[in-house]
Amino acid sequence: MQAALAVLVRLDGARESRRLDLHRVRLPRAQVVEGDLSWANLRYADLTGADLTGANLANTDLHSAKLAGADLTGANLTGANLYKADLTGAILSDTNLTRAYLARATPTGAELINAVLVGAILNDSNLSRADLSGADLSGAVLFKTNLTGASLHDITGPSPEEIRKVARTNGDTLF
């Protein structure tokens, strides 16, 4: 499966016109470094612990995907659907999540240092204990987002007061 995936992610051409259908695929610890899975259907896929460093996942459907412990450092997830995705302990530092849909996702304890979350939808997500230091949350929707114990040092976008109005925070949330 890893060899087949390696070929698929390196094929040239307009990905949107030939959308890969890999829904429900089980590829824990897959290596997709700098691969192109843009526009792919990865609904319910198991990519637990996968190395997706620098991968292009723009507009990819990752609804309910298992990405716990995955390394997505520097990946492009612009416009990706991560509804209900399990991102527990995932590394998303320097990742572009512009306009990504993360409603009801669980990036609990995830590392989102310097991540770009401009216009991202994070409604009802669990970002408890996540590190969002230096992240850009400009225009992000944080309604009912769990930010208890999260680190929000040096974020761009909403003020601590604005965040407290719409999201769950506690004394352990660091601004």
C-alpha cells in the first residue's frame, strides 16, 4: 500500500479533475512527505502517526479521519474538511489551515505553533492543551471551542477578551 500511495501522490496533472478516492483506507504511519493529496477523498481514513510533512492536502476531505500523532508540519490544508477528525497530539506547526473546516475536530494536545488558521471554522472543537503560540486566528470562528489549558501566546487575530466571549477557557489557558 505504501508503494502504491507513493506513486499516487507524485502523479502530475490537475488533481481536481481526477480526485483520488481513498476513503476508509488504513495507512497508519504512512510516509507522504511533500506528497500531493489535494482534492482527495480521505473520509474515515486511518493515517494515525503518518508523516505528512509538507504535504499538499488542499481541499482534501478528511471528514472523521484518524490523524492522531501525525506530523503535518508545513502541510497545506487550505480549504480542507477536517470535520470530526482526530488530531490528538498531531504536529501542525507552520501548517496552512486557511478556511479549513475543523468543526467538532479533536486536536487535543496538538502542536499548532505558527499555524495559519485564517477564516478556519473551529466550532465545537477540542483544542484543550493545544499549543497555538504564534498562530494566526484572524477571522477564525471559535464558537464553543474548548481552549482549556491551551497556549495562545503571541497569536494574531482575536483578543483574549473576544476569545473568552465565544470559547471555553480556564485559568490554565495561557494568553
